[in-house]
Amino acid sequence: MNDRRLYFLVLVPLLLIIISALPVFLVGNAAKYAEVGREMLMNNDWINLTIGGDAYDQKPPMLFWIAAVTFKLFGLSIPAYKLAVLLFSFIGIYSTYRLGKLFYGKETGLLAAFFLISSLGFQHFNNDIHTDTLLADFVVFAVWQFSAYLKNHKWHNFLLGAVGVGLSMLAKGPVGVVIPAAAIGGTMLVHKQWKEIFNYRWLIALVVVGVMILPAMIGLLNQFGLEGIKFYFWTNNVGRVTGSYHGSGADYSFYFHTSLYVLLPWTIFMVYAFIKEATSLSKIRKNKSNDFEVVNILAVVVYLGILSVAKQQNPHYMLSAVPFMYIITAKWTVRLFSSEERLKSRNRIAIINKVIAVVGPLILLVLPIVVFPEKRFWFWGIYGLLYAGLGIMVVKKINFQRQIVMLTFTIALMLFTVNVNMLPNMLKFHTSIEAAEIFNEKAPENSTLSIYAEKARLWNLFLYSKSPGKYLMEKEDLEAFLPKPGAWIYTSEAGYNDMLEMELNMNVVKKFTEHKQLTGQSARFLNPKTRASRFNTMYLVELR
């Protein structure tokens, strides 16, 4: 990891991934979070959160503050917003490096940090930005600082650990406490550090965290009263686990099979590492040794264990465990390649990685060749250069450094294809973006653009419009909204029929006959021959 040529060979494809993701539109929840930040700036209110003009209680304000500050400095620039979040993500990268170094040395720390920044999960969720993107950064920062405190007993490490927990709770709520409590609390229990467990310092940490989350508490209390505080501490967390708030069923293996692709292209190293970690811990228990580290494995097992029994499950929920998974992975990868006794394991892993490197990009070639035929010469030029570099690594006798380069080129090829070909072409059918563009061009200055559609999750309509209106999900909402002469409404076919029945005086600005949301894709949509069967019809209308 100290070879400067290696840094250059992996830096170029990583920059390609980041740059190719910047122009991609935000949709779904990522657009919603950016819109909350935009409305924060429009309202000049940094405490009381709104979305579509309505009070918002789903998430704390940290991500929205970042969005609002970015939009204030650079205008409504989504690339600038993505880069701002990426800067915060370097807190997580650096903390992963330092935590790995703290326990296992510089080489393990560097490798863990590199695994993190070059993984599919990290790159995807710094493009499709969720609150979990920030949560993962602050959680690993908190665990690093508390771990350093337990080793060195320095006050600044303890206070910074408490600040990390406070930032975690400002990013997503009390879930930000779970991993630090599991990792640090569990470590003290395992090593029977009773004096540390009952130390008065934890009361100071409680005060620090309490002061830090005050802005979130004040906003919730202002808008929702005590029910908002209950929602923050209980409903929005425990309710998702039990299913009383969101979710209907649990797949206990969800985060196992999800990790197989979220941790790409380093998956095989991860699988090997966790097998070795389990074996090692079982031996330590038998030998009754007290000199072992359990911070990282506790962070992973406890957190993913809770998520696995929860009734609501999503890939981005596991992001906070990924830095710790990569520290474990890096630890055993370094040991694997520093011992001649493990030659057979190294050879098997090298073969599997070659298969991943060759097959992954070849499978994705179906996108620019069949699904969305690509005619831009520069696309094929970059793709060809990347695949040529990949091919050189594959045919050579492969050592660890060449595997690093080979797999970095692999993930670059895959995400370059997704960012430049797949997502932009899919977004052409996500017609709410086009509707916002038409509204911005044609609507008078005092007009607003609203949504009338049940659970459409088309938050990007608000984000990209010059003047967002209201989210109208039920007919009663529409009736309460009227009369609004001059208002523009983006609606579904069912919503348009409701408006016809109500005999509203309106003008159809545009009828979209090829609408398909980016989320929830299917094989029939990806097949050009059957794509039309998956289209819905949407309308952009102006009330008179």
C-alpha cells in the first residue's frame, strides 16, 4: 500500500466514478432530503423543517444543513451538494484508516480505508444520498475516538467520541448510538473494564450529546409537540424494527446477501476474512486469552443482527456497519498476503477475483449494447481503455497489488456504465424531471408546481422546480387545495380523471405517455421490445 504507482493506478478510475456520478439527477428519498435543505434555505429557518410546505419530522437536520449551506453558496447545484457530502464522507474514510491503524497497524488502516472508498456501497450512496451516508461517517468517527480513549485515556478522545455520537444523532436519530454502544460498551464488558463502565465521564458524554441534538429537539417540539420528541426517540426507530411504524416482514438473511454486492469488488476478501475472524474468536475463547480486539466484530454483529430482525429493511441501512466490516477484511487480507503458508487460499481468491473482474463488466455490457444502445464514441473510448487496463492485469501472474488495480478497474467499469448509460437513460422516463423543466420555462413567476398522486415519491419534482407547491395524495387534499387559479399540478392518470370529474377549469400543458419511475425496475422494462407495457401516463396541467 506504500507504492506510489499503485496510488496513481487506483486514483484515476476512482475519480472517473465520482465525476461520472455528479450530473446524475437525484430522485426518490435522495431528492426529498435535498428538497428539505432547499426549503430550509427558502424559509430562512434552520430549525423547523418542511417538505412541500408541510412540517417534516422524519429525519434530523444534519444532512439538510449541508444541503442548505451548499445551495446558499453555489445555487441549486446538485453536483456541488454531492461534493459537499463527499467531503464529509472523508471523515468516515479517515476514521476507518485511524481505527484500523489503532488496532492492527498502518497497512491495515490504509487498506480498510481504500476498500471503503472504492466499494460499490460507498460510491452509490454518495451519489444517491441518504442520511445513512452521513450516519456511517460519524459512527466510525465516534468509535475510533472512544477506542483511542480506552487505549490512551486522553480527555480529548473521549469528548470527540461524544461529539461523534451527537453528530450521528443529528444525522439520523438515536440509531446513531447503537454501534458505539455495542462496540465500546461490549468491549468493556468482554474485557471486564468495570471502572470504565461506571465512570462519571459517561454522564458528561450524555450532556455533550444532549446539547448537540437540541436544534432537532426544538424543531420537533415547535412543530409536533411532545409527540415529535416521542417520534424521534421511539416511533421512528423501534417502530421500524417492530413493524408498528413501517415495514411488514423480515428476511433474516437480507443483510448477508445484500453485503455480497454492497461490498463489491472486495466481496471475496470479506467472506474469507469473516470466516477467519469467527475461527480466531472461537480459539481465543478456548484459550481464555484476554488480549484481543472485539470492537469491530461487535459493531457489525450487533447492528446487523438488529437490522436483520427488523420489519423494515433497506440496503442503505447497513452502511454504518461497512467501515467495521472493511477493517476486519483488511486485517485478514494483510495477514493472508504476508504469510507463505496461505498460498492455496491466495491462489483460490485470485481466481475468483479474476472471474469477477472479467464477468462483471461483460454482463453490464448488455446495458449499452441491448437495453439502452450507446452511440457516443467517447463512451466506448473510455470503456475500451478501462477494459484494456483490466485485461492486462487479468492475463498477468497476479499478486496482491495487481488484484487491487484489477478490481478497482472492475468497479470503475461497472459504475461508469451505470452512471453514464443506465441511469441517464432510465431518468428520461422519470417524467417528473421533464415536467419541472417545462414548469420552470413556461410558468408565470407567481405559479407553484404541486403533485397530485398517491404515494408517488416524486420529490424531485419539487427539488428541480423554481417554486415547489404541495404534495396532494388524496382527493380530499386536492379539494382543500382548491381553488388555486394559476397553480400547476403534475398528476397521474387516475388523478387527472378525478380533476375531470370535478370539472376543474384547466389546461393540459403536456401529457406524458412514457412514464416509469426509476425505482422498481423490471425485466420487461429493461427489454426494449416489452418496455412499452410498463409505461404509465402522467399529466402536467395548469389551473385557470
